[in-house]
Amino acid sequence: MDKLSGLASKLGGGSKNSGSNQTAGNEDMVDKALDSVERKFGGGKIDPSSDKIRSTNEKITDGARAQFEKATGKNVPDKFSN
């Protein structure tokens, strides 16, 4: 979990999410893919539905989107972004 937190702070620039928790209905494909990876390789120790993990995952995926947009100069397609 510490690795994910460190990655989130690096990718997200340490910005705080202003208390807006994402629910399963607001997850996009990238969020769902990260949840799936955590379930498969987390060894049962990671619960992607918990608020703390959801917040961390949102920071990770937002940071990845920002890096993609910075590297390519293109926006992430709506299909993959919320």
C-alpha cells in the first residue's frame, strides 16, 4: 500500500481531493481496471471499495491522465475519463 501512496503523491503532485469521494457509479474504465488489478494481485489485503483506497486510486488515475495529456498533448478519450 505504501508503494501506491507514494505513486499517488508523485503522479498527483500532492494535490488534495476536496472531500469529493468517488462512488462506483462515477468510476471510469481506468478506475475499474486499477480496482481489478488490486483485487487480483492484492492478496485480499486491499479493498478497492474503501474510501481511503478509492481516494488513493483516484489520485493515481488522475495523475496518470495528466501525464498522458502532458506527454501526448491530447486529451484522454471520454471513454476512459470521467
